Amino acid sequence: MKPLPISAETAVKLAKRLHMPIEHLMHMPQHILMRKLAELAQEEQAVREQAKPELQSPDPEGKPES
């Protein structure tokens, strides 16, 4: 199996995000890496959606209440 065609910088960033050694990442089958990246994206989306209500204004027009 040949290593993934990604740069060293990208490999380091992905290894940190996925909490795995670079060696495992570089020799991981591409379809498994894509699945892990999709799971990571879903988790990030859930965190963003959870934080979103805290950032919204209580008034639907965005005007401060008097």
C-alpha cells in the first residue's frame, strides 16, 4: 500500500485532529480516512449548532431591547 498523496504539513494537521500517529495516517486506506474526516466534520457542525443559539440576539430583528 502506498502512502497517501498529501503534504507533510497536511499530514501533521490531520494526525493532530484525528489523534493518531502520522505513520498510521499516512498508511491508512483512503476510504477510511475520508470516513474519519466526515465524522470529524459532523462533530464540528454539531458543536457549531450547539453554540449558535448563544450568539443570537433575543430580538428577531437584532435590535437591542429598550
